Amino acid sequence: MAQTRKQNIIPKEQAVFWMDKDGAWHNEHGKLEHPKIIKYFNQSIAKDDQGYFLSQIINDVEEKVYFPYEETAVFVVDLVKKDAGIELTLNTLETIALDPDVLYINADALFMETDAHLVKFTQNALAQMTPFLIDTPQGLALTLSRTQTVIREK
């Protein structure tokens, strides 16, 4: 029988860090600035039925720290045009395909709803989307491979 690893679970109310609406990490001293720490945090993001958490293994004990966040903890940080569409790179370093049918705009921000996450585009990623966006009488639309999809507003 497989032995289960011990867990140390820290609820988000006790977390000493949080993520803001733009995907930046903060602690009591302010915004985290060290790129390696930010990358480590972003790569450690996972999700279960209790929410988003950071996970690491220390001395054979899995530590799960649930953390507060605004809107979502998953962000598009880069994108690449491919033959079949656009590939999105998330802050978690996962890559996913852009699905125009599940994009929406809310409060001047662009989101994509996937089965796993609500994904928000960072300002940098939104700027990279500009060549594919067009203003139409029906609203802002995404143009890919001669197909135009109006982005709904919430």
C-alpha cells in the first residue's frame, strides 16, 4: 500500500502573501520584486476544490498555502501566433490555446474562461493582442485566420 505524504495546510486567512488583480505578489512589506521568487511562486500555483494554493515539499511534508487573490490567480503573460491560432503562456508557465469563443471583457480587462481556470490577460499580453483586435459595430472582435469573433462584455 502506498504511503501518503504528510501535509501542512495553511488557510488563506493565515497566508503572509497575496496576489493582486494584476497578478503581482505582495506581502506585509509591499510588492515582491525579486524575479526568481516571483517565478517560483507562479510555478507553484495549483488549484483544488478549496481554491488556489502554493505547494512545496519540505522534509517529506507537503506544505500547501492557500492565498488570497483578486478575480483570479492565473494570468496570460505572453502569447505566440501559431498556424492554428494563438498559444498563450500563463504565469504558471503552462501553455494553452486561445479560444475566442470563451473570451470576455469586464471593466476594461480581457478574460478567458477555461474548464480549469478563469484566466486574465496582463497589460503586456493585452498589448500583444492588439494586432488581432478590431473595433466593429457589434463591439471589439478578435480576428484570426480570416475569422472574426466578437468578444462579449460582462
